[in-house]
Amino acid sequence: MISTSVIQHDECSDSSVFPVQTNFTTDKNTDAPVFLELVVTDSLTGMPVPRAMISIDSQCLTAVCDDEGKASIPEVLSGHLILDVIIWGYRASSMRLFLSGRKKSLHIKMIRHC
């Protein structure tokens, strides 16, 4: 079994493979950080999608799903953010979120390329 890994980058790049055009800003406040739990599945079969890469570029955070399609990112700053999910064979997914509280669970359904 592959364990969930979380990587915090020292630097962020403004360029990415799937850029998001938006006037959206990240709110950084003094609330406690959020523990983010994610499950990534195939939208048709419901089966887990292992090794999907999840990133929150505004906070330089990345996680990779385990064999069960699960990942977690501790210490996510609460507020508005954009969460991106990419994996070979599926359409890239980008979503705007508002996180608050101590813990948040998300189920992301990925759509296969035709």
C-alpha cells in the first residue's frame, strides 16, 4: 500500500499546466488551519483513482492519493482557495472552495477522457 504523501514547496511558480484565469484572491486569516481529507473516484464506476495529484497552488501545497484514492492535506489556511486535481486519463478538475472549521472532507469524482 502506498502511503499518502504531502509536499510543501519552498517556492511557487505562477505558471502551471492548467492555469486558472480568475480575479479570485486567497483570504489569509488568523483562524485555525483546516485538516483537509479527500477521496478521488471515477465518476462512472465509483472506483478509487490512485495517484491523483491534488494541489492548492496559492498555499504551495500538494498531495498524492494512495491506492484507495485517499489523500489528506493538514494545515490548510482557512478561507477562499482553488483546489486542482490532475491524473493521466482524466479531465483536469479545478474548483473554488471556502474552507473553515477544523476538518473538511471532500469527495471528488473525476471524468475520464473519451
